Amino acid sequence: MAEQVLTVVVNALMGVLAMALSTGAVYAARWLRAHVGAQKLALLMTVARIVVNAVEQAAAAGILKLPKREAAVARLRNWAARGGVQLTDEQIDDLIEYAVKAMKDAGLELKGAAQNSNEDPQAKVEAAKQRLAEAEARYQAAQADVEAAKAALEQAEKEAAASNGGQV
């Protein structure tokens, strides 16, 4: 009789423990998704600032062929696509507006090519190319962060699925 009671108690405790572990795994997976989402947003905001700054510099150097807004939208869409991130037009507009406001708040907006009219045109082109190369290097570093975050998310999802019997 005591053995049967002990078996029932152990089985009940194992059931409670299994529920607690699966609930914990679900919450851990949700937290990780939210955390990675916040990191992705921060990364997108950084990329948007880089894009807007590069477009502004190219416009000031006189080498931009499109209107600034169109160039920024195209570049941000391209960077996001290369990073495997799909953005809506509204999200792209929001990111660009954020970056433009941040640049204006920091006083970094260039006033156009007339501001630098005393500079040699070839020097402007070289300076703009240098700034573009620096921006692309920052992008590559950010891209590596995105890949690391994706790998961490994938691993965490696998672990959560394994501990939850295949459900996340």
C-alpha cells in the first residue's frame, strides 16, 4: 500500500515538474524572441542612421543621382534584404525619419554642396567614397551581429523545442 502511494506521489510530482519545465521553456523562448527583436530593431536603427548619413554625404559631394529620400529608401531596403529582414514601406519610412531626426538633433545634417564650394570637387568625391567605405565597414560588423543573433535564436528555439517535446 505504501509503495502504491509513493508511486502515485512520484508520478504526480513528475507531472508537475514536466508542466513547470515546459511552461518555463515557453516563457524563455518568448523572452528570447523579444530580446532578439529588440536587438534587431536597434541594429535596424543603426543601419538607418548609417544609410541616411551616407546619402547626406553623397548629396553634399554632388555624386547622388537620386533625390535623397529615394536613395535612402533604396539603400535601406537593399541592406535589409541582404540581411534577410523584410520591411514594409511604412517601417522603412519610420526608420528613415528616425535617422533624419537623430542626425538633425545631433547637428550633423550637411547643408548641401554649396556649403563645401571651396573644396576641390575631386577631393569631395574621394571624401565621400571614404565615408561610404567606412559606413559599409560598420554595416558588415552589424551584419555579423545579426548572423550571431539569428544563430543564437535558432539554437534557443531548438533547445526550447527539445525540452518541450517538440513544441515552442
